[in-house]
Amino acid sequence: MIAAVGQFQRDPQNELTAEGITAAEAEGRYRGRRRLGSHGGPTPRFSPSK
């Protein structure tokens, strides 16, 4: 019985998550953070030491 209630709650949650991902992809902001440096993203504050 408790499992059925849990599944009942998960279904709408999964639908909302899918809708949010679709909207984010349409705006181009779904796949992680922007790249640093010359790739059009923010410039890094510190240079990595080699």
C-alpha cells in the first residue's frame, strides 16, 4: 500500500522534471557550467600551477 502511494507521487514528479529539463535545454542552459577561458565563458580567476 505504501509503495503504491510512493509511486503515485513519483509519477507527477518525474513528469515535472522532464518538463523542466526540456525547457532548460530549449534555453541552452542544461548541460553543466560554462567553459572557462577562450571558449566564450568567464575567464578564470587563478591560473592553474603546472
